[in-house]
Amino acid sequence: MITRRTYRSDLCRIAGFVLLTAALSGAASADSIDYSKGFASAAGLSVTQASRYSLVWEPVQKGALILTDTQRGPNSAGPEERSSAFYATPVTVQRFVTSFGFQITADNREMADGITFTIQNAGPNALGGHGGGMGYGAAPGGGATPSIGRSVAVKFDTFKNDGDTSAGSTGIVVNGASPVGGTDLFASGIDLRSGHPFRADISYSLSTLTVKLTDLTTSATDLQNYTVNIPAVVGGTTAYVGFTAATGGWVSRQAITSWVYQSGALAPAVRSFAVSPNPACGGAPSTGQVTLQEAMATDTVFQITNSNAAATTPATVVIPAGSLSASFSITTRAVTSATLGSISIARDKAMARATLTVAPIGVDVISVAADFVPEGATTVGTINLQLPAAPGAITVNLGSAVPGVASVPVSVTIPQGAKTAQFRVDTFGVAANTPCLVTASANGSRRTTTLTVRPLRVSSVVLGAATAKSGWSGTGALSLEAPAPAGGVTMALSSNYATVEVPATVFFPAGATMAGFPVNAGAVSAKTLVTVAASSRVNNVYAKVTVEP
């Protein structure tokens, strides 16, 4: 049976536990705790101790806060020690950063059980179970052991109880649950049983608790992120913060060597601010977007100022609590020349600026009806503006990189209110596939498309008959896919059997799509199938005739 009694020095006896509470004179406010140089005394802390033998130990020794003490003597606690040390004044826990140094030592490697950093609203004297309960939760294995409710704890565990991942683990526990499980620290090269000094850096904001543990001897680190709504768990925006620890049959000296805590919202810092699109086409919307370095716990309101006479912005932009960014709409008006100005956002000392150019309406797209056009053929080009022309009509200048291959008008006018116009493209003779860049430009905008002019193709060849007798004469016909270009075009003919004679070439004058040619069948001794080929520079077509004796 475990009995308790108190050891009194500056201690007071309350309900069988040993408590110490004092003011930290001039060293802290409700949102700031500073033991960065160690602990000269337990001033400002509420210390609660219990042990199997009802013995107590000095809570501060040589500048360190001693949570459990293995030293034997008249004031030593022996096995199954447990204690808590909470800052005596509740602090804000909606958002905070804290850092503390600690060291766990023993006469041998058989040490137990570990410490916790705990945030709780059970009271400044709250204390949980012994052994694997680590002074926070119920001891593993069940039984009627005390625990700390309305709490969130980060454990640093040095003993492998049932459910633990190893004899060195970390994790979070809520509402006084048994502190088992978590992450194996050996995987990160950290051994809490090494006797090395360690530093824990913990931060919390918007349901994300980040815990970084560093071995100050080896520099090995472990980083963990947990999702937990601390105010909801502890039942308020303020709570008691501090440490718990315990031993079981195996013991250790578990000491906090330094501690600082800072809570409260920080001023927002702008990571980026940009306006897009920029330049913006007059009459079309643009968007401003602001991004913070990190999300804030409350809404962040930025004032917006605008020096661009062609743009209109809202007065403010609000980044909701928990969000990193927000955007706002910018409206613009049609202009006849580029208008430059700046858009600025500001809140307290956080400010950012972006320039915005509002440009006249320009060309959005230029296209042609076909990417490949036969020489001599005419095709149609199309221009699309960014917005309907305004104010007044817009003149779009046109150009061809190779006017001897494809020619376009000098310009085309798009009337006010219209967005699209077409223009004619004439092509000329080429010896091979020839690409040509066609350009449209207006109000500083420039768009291009590529048209390829290719040699004409023969579309068909027809002979005067499918079957002919020796000595037959007739007329064949050759067709083109499009009218012959200026200067005309020549196509080749050939026969695979000398008995059927055709001319070597057929000429098509400009504009012609069909031409005839003579076909003569000579004498044959047996029925003969003859093939006549018509060839352009890029294709061949065929016709067949059977010649009989």
C-alpha cells in the first residue's frame, strides 16, 4: 500500500501532497515565462510531489528543476516517485512557442519512466499516476490511479510499457490517458536514456502542434507534427502549463534545466503579393492575391490603396483565420494608351506593393482556316480581340514573313463593339512545302500563326477507256486539287508499258483545274494491262487500261 506524508521546508501540506507555490517576481507576465537561465528557486511554480514512502526532495537543485530524484538520503523519495511543476498563473494557449532543456540520468541504464510537458485546466496542483503514468496519466496496466483531465501532454518516455514502440519514444496524450504508444526516437538517432542533455522546441498555432527534439551532444533531431485543438480539449483559451514526471520500480533523476514560454498572436508577415494578369486589358478584370508567412489565429484585414486611374479596387482584403492567403477583384476600364499605377496592401507594419498596367484592347488570337494550303489557293484568316473594340474602332496591322508565298492585306479594321474580323490570304507557287509566319498587331499586342503553302497535288487521272483495241487513240484528263497558281503548273505523266503512249508532261495555265492529254494504244500480241501514272512534286495518282490484240 502506498502511503503519503509531507516533508516541510517552504512546503505546505495539502490533501496528502506536497505543494509549493510562489510568485516569480518581475520575471513573467500571463503570456510569458522565462527560466532561460535555469531555476534559482521554485518561485512562480506550483510543485506537487508524492512517493511510495511519503518522502520528499528539494524541487530545485543546482539551478535545475528536479522532477524525480534517485539520490538516497533522509530527504530522498525512492521508487515510485511522481511530481508535477506547473506555472502558477494560467497562460494563453491559443498560440504559443516554448523551449526547455532537460536531462534524464541514472546510476545505470535501467531507468524509468519519463517526463511530459503538459497543458491542462485541472488546476495548478494536478498530478497523475506513478510509473508509466509519468505523473500525468493512468499508469499502464489499469487500476485506480489518478490522472490529469482536460489536458494535452507531450511525452518523452524512457521505458517500454505494453503499447510503447520502444524504450525511447515521444507522442501526445489527451485528457489523462495512459501515455503509451507514440514514435520510436531511436529511429532518429535519439536515446533519452543516454544521459545527454536535450532541448525540446514546441510551437502551436491553429490546431498544429510541432515538436522538435534535439540531442545537444550528438545534434540528432526528431520533428513531429500533431493535429489537436488545444483550447477545445482543455476547455478554454488559457490553461496551466508545466511538467510532470514519475518513476516505478526503476528510477531516474529527471531534471528540467531551463524553460521559456511565449504565447499570444504575432503580427502577420506578408510572404507575397501579386496582381494577375498584369498587364490587364482595359475593361477586363484582374486579381490581387496576398499570402502570409503563416496563418493567423484571427482574421487579418489589409487596407488597399490604388494609384492606377484606370483600375478600381475594394477598400480592404480579409484573410480568414487559419488561412494563408486571400484574393480580391480589380476592375479596369477601356483605355487608349497604357496606364501604369500601383496597388498596395497594408496592416500595421506589414505592407506590400505591386505595379499594375492597364493596356488598350489588343489582339488575342490570329488563326487561318487551314494549316496547309495548296499553292495558288486562297484561304481565310481570323482575328479575335481580347474584348470587343472600345472606345472606337481598332485597326489591326497584318504582315506576312514571306509575301511571295502568302500575302495578306496591310490592315483590317474592327468596328466598335465587334470582337472578330476576317481577312483574305492569297498563296503563290512553291517548289516544296514552305511555312510562312502571319502576324497581327494592335495597341502593343502581337500574335502570330503559321501557314504552310505546299505544291499542288494531282487529284485524279482518267483515260479515255477501260479497255482498248490495238491501234486505239483517245483522250485522257488530268485534274488538280485547286486552280493552278499564277504562271501555271506542269505535271508529269508516264506509262509502265511502251505500247500505251502518253505525253511526258501536262501544263495547267493559271486558274485551270483540269487538262486533257492524248492516249495512243499500239499493237499487242496478248491482252495487256497498262498503268498510267500522273505525278506532282508531292503525290502520284494512277489509271489503268487493258489493251487487247
